[in-house]
Amino acid sequence: MPLWKSGRRHSETPHVITMLGKPGCHLCDEALAVIERVAADLDIPYEVRDITCSDQEEKDEYWEKIPVTFIDGAQHDFWRVSESRLRAALAGK
């Protein structure tokens, strides 16, 4: 899937945060600000995938939920990203 943005990548980092969203989405912009802050603080890589470039199955499942946040490929949250919840999930994994 095409990325429209990506954070730092360190091969020794055990986690990766992925956000599925779309350009021009204000909720995606708000979620990305939280993800960028947490990723920078914890030195964890993140990526943002554009749902408009996804296959139909992924669009059907997530279109009404964007932004959708995943940690290590497992769905973590949708619509809003709670900074404290994201930090706790990354610390507890």
C-alpha cells in the first residue's frame, strides 16, 4: 500500500505504529499529530497508509472508521487516538 508519510525507522525497534487514513481528513491529521508525538518520544517508527489506495476489502472494513490505528499490525483504535491509551499499549506489548 502506498504511504503518504513515514516516521523514523530503526531495525532494532520492536514496534511499529500504522495509521490508515486519507489526505485531507481532519481526524486523520489530529490522530497523526498524536502518533508523531508518541513515536518521537518513544523512538518508535510509524507509517501512514492511504485508504484511497487500498483494495476494496480494506475499504469496506475501515472506510467508516478512519483514521484506524494499528500496533504491529493489530488494530488498536479508530476515529480518535488517545495519547495515554497509545502509550500504554506500546508499553504493555
